[in-house]
Amino acid sequence: MLKILASIALASVLYLPTPASAQYINQRALAEILAPCSPNVASLPQVNYEYFVLYSSRGNSVLARNTFYKVIGDGDMTLGRRRAKLVGMLNRKLIERAEVGDTLVIPSRFDLEFCAYAPFPRYYEGGAGFDKLFIIDKTVQAWAAYSHGTLSRWGIVNTGGEITPTPNGRFNFNWKTEYRVSSMSPPGERWEMYWVFNFHEARGIHIHQYPMPTGGPSSHGCVRLVEEDAKWIYDWADAWRTSSGSGIVSSANVRIIEPGTTVLVLGDDPVGDPMPFIDRARFPILRRVFLPGHPYDVPAGTPQQRMFDRTRTGD
């Protein structure tokens, strides 16, 4: 659909430079494009991707970005700026910081719903028996929610950094709270987390809203989310049921009656920034997530999960 500026020779792919100071995603702006999947998500057409090199004959980055907005907006700069939010999310970059000569990956069409651009399969046969299934893939730094095997929603994440990585494995959502101050907060600071959902009780690892750098793993083990996504998951997923009815296991007398929504943490931590696309000479390819044959093929991530497994299988 889009015609890349033919006069520009593309010898190599250069992603936007990352300065010493961290760049953070504008979560409020991103919220305008995030959305649950429609019922016909499995039948959406596949999306191809192209390279776009920012160019200005005057060497002016503002003019280069304006040209970019016009091209992807089919001549309408306002429309182009809206579409640029999707491009920025897919590239994990801040488009307003782009410079002349930077290369972006753009979709061949913008007229599809947000879930058409997901790196996750739109239907997961192995998850068909789960009314709800939540998946985090560390390689692409993204998450997906499935209902009876059909993709319900997806988004991006920041997982744990090199020293405190988010553990891989199979878990369940446990308790949740709308607001919590991190126990890792240094003296005199309050690391405030919103829409918190725990999935590793012993280590205190949660998913939650928090400021998100454009790069890859950066947390102390928890999984950072855009606020719009964190609130949706908070309302969508199920917490465990306990004998106290409060959701919090505060004493030895409180029993876990039923585990919450199953959580899978998959993939390897990327070295440096996540690379959502595989570079090829002519065009980029979306780096897709390949899921296990069945969620129970993923090893239990905690003793608690192994206990749930014994209860489920009768062993």
C-alpha cells in the first residue's frame, strides 16, 4: 500500500538511537489505539511490513517526521500522527524523537483492528480448554490473553532485568489490589504500583501498571504494563478463591479453594532492546510467538503450582 521513498537506498536497518537518558512510553497517548479483539479476530487478514527511512533533503528531523506522517496518513498529517502511535508501539520507539536517517518498520495497512498486529497466534488450540489464559513472552516483551483459545487482547511489557529476571514457568494469578507501594522502594521513595495482580506469592512478583521505558527488561522481577492494559487484565482475569473470601492468605487457617487464571511466562530475555521484527534485506518479518502444544506442557513455576497440579491430576 505504502510507497517507500524510492530514491533512498536501504543498505542496512538502523533502529532509533537510545540516548543515555531513558525514554518512556506515553501511556495516555497509547491508550487511544489499545483495544480488545473482536470475535472474528481469527479471520483477520495477515499484515505485511515494510521499511521506512526518515528523509529530509534539508537534513531537518522535524521535516522528516512530518513527511513520514503525511505518507502513512495518505496525505493527511493528523491521520498520520494517529497511525504513528501504532508504529511507535510496534517498533518500541518514540517517533517524536526520530532523526533523519533512522529506519522504522511500518505495516502495509492501517485499516485493521489492533489485534491484527499481534505477534501471538490469533487462535491457540492448546488453550481451547481454558476459559481464560494469560501469557507473557519475554523474547518479544509482550503479553496475550486468550479465552477458550481465541486471542482476546495483547500488549507490551517490561519484564525483570538481568539481575532480577522474571521467572519462566506456569503459574496462576493469586491475589490482586488496585494500589500498592513496592517493598523494593528505596528509603525516601515510594514506588507506586496500580492494578496489581500477583502470580508468584513467594517472591512477590506481580503484573502492574508502571512507567515503561521503550527498551526491554528493566524491572526488579515484576512485569510492567501500560495502564490501559493493566486495568483491563485486572478486571478480566480471575484471582484465586480462598476460604476467607478476601483473596489474601493472611494465616495458616486460610485455605486456597481454587487457583486463579493460569499464567505462562515463556521465552528468553532479549539482550538490550527487544527486537520485535526479524530483519531481511527486502522487508522485515514480524517475530512471532510460538506457544507450547498445551499449557500444562510448561513446567510448574512454584511449589504452590505443583500442589495445584497434584490436586488436578489426583496424584
